[in-house]
Amino acid sequence: MNEHYVRSRFDRLPDDNYVTLDPRCIRALLQSWDIPQPAIDPCCRAGSTGLDPILAGDMHDIFAPGTQSAVTNPPYSRPAVDDITKELIRAVATRRLEVAAILVRIGWDCAKSRDTYWKPPFAASIRLQFRPWWNEERLKQPIHSYQWLIWDRRHRGPPVVIHAGGDL
């Protein structure tokens, strides 16, 4: 793990599958960008709060007939996060998906090792104007800001930055 990131005091749950508990995350995405349906969350077998139109699945499910989009909060360990992201970008670039969206910390996109990610079909950064809660206890205020990064083969022109969620 990058030493610049703060590690959680909490142990990972057994078989943790990256459920996005805070429904504001998905509301901000769906209010800010057209996500074609059906959509698969390839990193969350149980689905996530607020993902009613988005189906739970895994990486091989993104290629199921009819799947239009992949929307996920990927695991942040390397190389997993980069492998998943590259596969999603490739799926959009090769027209197997219309849209791919990942939820990551602000600044994740600044890594030199990720410079190839920001060419078309990269379309947008949707910066959340709140800090997501990652557990039900909500004992301490979250300390990191997050963004949705969007790859969309329908997008034309330079990538856009959208600030979302201030009114959620």
C-alpha cells in the first residue's frame, strides 16, 4: 500500500467484497452521468446500497450479453486496482461496454504509472462533495475525498470535471 495513504484501524471483514454502503455515492453518479443499463458491479458480489438498477456480479459478468456498463468501488490494493481498471478501460475501448466507472480517492489519478488511463475513452471525473461513510457505525468522520472516474465511448471532446453531491 502506498505510504501516503492512511491505513484503517479496522480489520478487513472476512471475504470483504467492497460494498459501497453510502447511497449518496451512487446517487451522485446517477445524477451526474448517463449510465446505460443493465450495469454490473464486478467487485461486489452482494450489491451495494443505492444500486437498485446495478446488478452484482464479478469481472467475467461484465461480458455477459446485454451488459452495458460496469460501475464499481474496486479494491485499492495493487496490482488488483490497476488490473481491474485496465480491463474495464479495454472493455470500453473495444466496444464490449458503453461505460465503466470506478470510485477512487481524489489523487488516485495523479500516479505517473496511470498516465495511459487518461486518453479516450476517458470522459470525466465526478468529484464527490461529501466524504463517504464506509461502515455502519459512523464513529469518526471520514478523512478522504472521493471521485468517480468515467470511461465512456459515447463521449466526445475533452474530459470534464463535475462536482456532485452537495445537495444529496
